[in-house]
Amino acid sequence: MGLLVRVAQRSRHMTFSSVRLISSFRADELQIRLTNTPSVKPDNDKLKFGAHTSDHLLEVDWTEKHGWSAPVIRPVEPLRIHPAAKVLHYACELFEGMKAYRCVDGKIRMFRPMENMERMAASAGRSALPAFDTTELLKCIKKLIAVDQEWVPYSEKCSLYIRPTFIGTEPALGVTYSNEAKLFVIVGPVGPYFPTGMKPVGLLADPQYVRAWPGGCGNFKMGSNYAPTVSVQATAAKLGCQQVLWLYGDDHEMTEVGTMNLFVYWINEQGEEELVTPPLESGLILPGVTRKSLLNLAREWNEFKVSEQTLTMATFVKAVNEGRVKEVFGAGTACIVCPVNRILYQGEELHLRTMDDPEHLTQRFYKEINDIHFYRKPHEWMEPIEEDVSEAVRKFSAQ
Amino acid sequence: MGLLVRVAQRSRHMTFSSVRLISSFRADELQIRLTNTPSVKPDNDKLKFGAHTSDHLLEVDWTEKHGWSAPVIRPVEPLRIHPAAKVLHYACELFEGMKAYRCVDGKIRMFRPMENMERMAASAGRSALPAFDTTELLKCIKKLIAVDQEWVPYSEKCSLYIRPTFIGTEPALGVTYSNEAKLFVIVGPVGPYFPTGMKPVGLLADPQYVRAWPGGCGNFKMGSNYAPTVSVQATAAKLGCQQVLWLYGDDHEMTEVGTMNLFVYWINEQGEEELVTPPLESGLILPGVTRKSLLNLAREWNEFKVSEQTLTMATFVKAVNEGRVKEVFGAGTACIVCPVNRILYQGEELHLRTMDDPEHLTQRFYKEINDIHFYRKPHEWMEPIEEDVSEAVRKFSAQ
């Protein structure tokens, strides 16, 4: 990889603690090396989430001494990581999850990508990883999608999952910021979350397991939020639940569902029809792009009250018992929405209505967002990529 | 690496959630491949913590399908890790920190290594990584130290730092347990934590930053506990403090110091001389080996009261103001003990006595543990390694 580094015009600040002025890599310095051995693409009906990687990845390296190197698109191969690298010991890592769709007009588009870019920059600040120009990263990601455009499924049920990742690679065991880092992006086709129609899930709500807490990092997409959840998820599975409903505090605040944001659609105590999701201010909630989009849509519809407020289990159980809870669902990039029909809480099962009826809100959101994704309903949220990469490839081949 | 896998006699259970019967790797299957290009060892007076890696590492791979492979000692080279590996996204990783010393009788010994092995097994269970036979791992680590025995400093001030690490390597983006894993151990020489005599540190105690919480993983040595602390540490540095005093809860419980356990030596409210450290039951405290050893020593001395109990800032500040706090220090593998002379709390500086006097408890602990480490005071805590590896090397060379 070339070590040529140019100083970008813009510089950015760390968002959390230390203020370091750092130049960014630039998309116009992108180098492309294509594979000679492209993989066979999996059938659309056999796609498993996160199991398939396309032929190429995007990679940009940073060192404190030399700043950012030129971004490179190259064949997917194992990364060479020193065994003392901070990412392997202190979880110096963060990621994003986003998608691109092959729309009904044949164009490939991404869903609100700058939302993910800005969240990634915030996670980098919290992780003491270097800043970068988010618009430059998005340009590079679009090039990667263009290079691997045949990996975007020809299907209105499937999509290309995009995983930007940022790791600290300095080979030194001190618990401090990493003076070397690698930003990379892998992509791969994913199938529909519900191949045979929406399937509601059951949740384990046990206050002994806590995902995030005030003063922690629950509102950033850092790897460290996920490792602690894996064995809790296994516990939920043993109890016949598909996901965990994460509670917090003595009053058992309902915070998130598995790796999704939580939504409750109910008649509130004032008798109003209301969609509620926990607020971001607590620092316990990941600011999900799907969460934000559903709030945007519901407020635009203006058919019922839309609130970001704390929900406790006591309030919720009361509402269930009084027949006021209409729907509960998780929201995230993988599934868009995921209905909940059962919550196991303090040894009792709360049964919730399911929502196969297309009139139901969960279904309506699902259809609306899907229509936007595939551009059946054109929307400014969808951002096209430039499919033609021949110039960039030619430029590289000439070097 | 050979893929020969034999089924061990013993099998072990996951400690946390799922119960999986898993065979272990075995030390008698160890394969050794020596480097042809040994590195130049750094001077003892230029050692920086965690910056130097010896010539060889120990590596053992596991897959759900094939179980553990034979352990291998091989030259240190970058690990080849798939960009979709769970360790890079979800912090599927844990580690240990331990030391070996070149003792005054010329033998190399480790300090209480089974304590670290058992804690590592517990961390693996919490991380949904596979179980292994801890005694077999220790045997393999001893072989690694024997192979790199010239890296154990010839000095009564330096030691060999040992870093067992365990990562989930499955290349799949689902947030679930890893069906592939790699356990590896690197070692490297480290200098004295205080090259020019014990230097007290100042602490930032700000309740807005929280290291661990009930229902989390603060009592396991998982990578996910560390990433969130790095930018907080940077904030402390900006305020002129060397470390963070981690507080928890509305009553500002004092929990840990940086990456160390906390000790307070004071006259308690009942007028008794007492050594206090926060209790393990809360789940907020890492069960440190140095912590345990200091408690063991103090209880053996039987000269003052020794307590594991919760300390709040209110109680502590009152004691400081009443002149009852004699010493405050952190305890850990890197420094043994680290005296604290200043705490910045709610905009005010609490000044604590420093302890240059060898009569002081911090100094006494430091000397006592050092005497044990270097076998000036022979102690059962010190476990010798078998320095002769010629047979193992011969066996490998013959293959």
C-alpha cells in the first residue's frame, strides 16, 4: 500500500476528550486492485446474515506519525494483525451496519448513509480512534459497492449489507489510545430477515443482565457493547426466548431488544394512541438509523402521538393487563422491524398481540420502509452510488 | 500447524450459561518451531511496558467442529485474521496478565499462575468461548517461557510479562458465540514500574464516568472492559491526573483505580486501624491476583483489621478531613502497588499523605511481594518452570 499522504483541507476534532487535529484520507486518492479469482455468489434463497463476504474490501491505515494513508480497494484476504495489537486485548474497535439495495429502476442506492457515517465518527471519538472526513469515507464506500456491484442481489427481498469497521492496531500492551489504526469496510449479500413472513419473537426480560448504563458507552456502536451480551443471549435461548429485552435500574426501564431499538405502540394512561421508544438522553440507547426513520415517518403521518420517553416494566405490565398494549417491536437495520409476542419477566409470561394484519403498525412500517429501500416510493433518504468505476480501475491499472 | 486433535480425558463445563462439553488441548502434544532470526533483546534500563515481544508465541486453535488443535510454539508473526472475525466487531476477546522472574537462585519462577488460569477460564465462560484444561495451558506457557528463557531479564528489577489472550475468530457477523477461536500467549520483558523509586499518582474521581456496573462484566478480564476507559483516561490526563478513580452509583462507591484494585489504609470510624478494599460480591471488581495476595499477607501479619467492604466517597472524604486516612494505593500485576497522593473530586483536591518512609504499608507490601517474586523470601506462591526444553525441541525437529 502506498504511504503517500496528503493533508486534507478540512480537519476535525475528537468529539469526546482529547482534541487532536487530524487530516483525513481522500477518496480521490483511492487505489484499486482487483481480484483474479472472483468467488461464486451464493443463491439469494440461501443467504445467511453475515456469512458471505464479497470479493473486495476497502482499507485505510492510519498512524499517529504519518496520518492517513491512501484508501485501497483490494481482494478480501485475512488481515495481518500483530498479536499485541490493542484491538485483540482492549476491544479498541467499533463498527457500523448499513445496506444498499438494487432498486426497481435498476439503480443501486444506500439508505441514509450519512447517518451511519456521523455515528461512526462519534464512536471513533469515544474510542480515542482518529477522526476522518465522513463524506470522504462515504465516497470510498460507494466505490467499493460499485466495484462489487454484482454482489448487490437482483431481488426485492435481499440487499447488500455494508460493515464499516475501525480497529486500533498498535502492537503495544499499554491501556491507552492506539497510535496505529485500520479502517476497513466489508460488504456481503443478505437475505430477508423473515423469509416466510414476519415471525414474532419472545423476549427474556431479566434485570440481572444489564446491557448499558449511564457513564458507559451504550449510545456508541463500539464492539465492547456486544461481547457481554452473547452468553446472556444463550441464556435467553435456553429459556425458549429468541432475544433479550434489556432492562436497566431499580424500576426496570425497558431499553433495547437484542441488538435493536425498542418500540411500544399502545393506548397510554391518558387514553391516547401513542408510539413510544426510549429516549437517547440517558446514554443507554443506541441512536439507531431505523429508530430515527420510524420516528420521522410516524411524525410525518401525524395519526397518533409519538414520544421518546422512558418505559418501565411496571407501567408496561399494567398496560398489558389493561389491554392497552397494541404492538411491541424491535427496530434495526437487519430486520427493519421485528414484532414481539411474548415477554418472560419475573417467572411470568406476558402475551402480546401479534400483528399479521397488514393494517397493523409493525407491518405498515415494514412495508413503507421496504418501499423506500427499493425505490417503489422514491425518497430523499435513498442515495445512489455511481456504478461506473471503469475510470478508477483504469487509473489504478496504469500505475 | 498440524490439525491432529486428540480427545482429552477430562471435559469441562461452560461456567456461565450454555453447558457444552469440550475436550482440552494437551501440553504433551505441543509442537515447537523455532525462529531462525532471533531479535536483539532491549536493554533492561530501556524497557517500556508492553512494547517488547519475545521471539516466540504459543498458539492453540479451536473450532466447534474439530475441537482443539495441538498447541504450537512458533516465531512471533502477525496473526492472519479474517476481516469478518467476531473479535474485530464484537470484542469477543479476553486476556490475562502475569509475570515470571529470574530469581536470586538463578531459577525462573511464575507468581501464582493458577490464579490467572482459573480467572481466564471464568472469563472464557462469560465470553461464550470454549473451555480448556487450565493445567494444560499452564504447562504450555511454562514451555514457552523455557523456549524464550533468555528473554527473562537478568535483573532483580525487571521481569517477563506474560499475556495469555483468547479471541473468537469465526468470520461471520451474527452477534452470537464464535464457532472458531484462537488462544495465544505472548511474552516480553518489562522494567520496574517505578524506575526511580515509588511515585505517587493523582486520580480523577468523576461519577459521570463508570467502568463497571451490576449485571455487566467488570469482574471478568474481558477486552470489553477496557476500550471505554481510554478516552476517560485522556480526560483525566488533561486535568493533570495520572489515573481514574472509578466511582459507581448515587453514593459514589469507590471501585477501582485505573486498571488496578483499590486499597485504603485508615483509622475507621470505630477508631480501628484497618486495610479496606471493595468486595468482590458486587460484580464491579476484578478479582486481582495482587489484591488477593495483599489480603493474604495482611491477614497473615494480623497487625490490623483487614476488610473487604464498600467505600463511598462521603465516608472517605470525612476520613480525609478528620486525618484518619493513612495511605491509599492501587494494586496490580504491573506495579504491585501504586501510591495515591491526590484525588480530584467535585472540583476539589483531596491531598493524601505520601509514603516514602519504608515503614509505610505501601512500601512494606512492595518490598514483601518483591522479596517473594525474586525468591529472596522463598514462598509457595512461586512456581518454577522447567528450563530444559531440549527434549521438546528435539521431538519437534525429528518430525
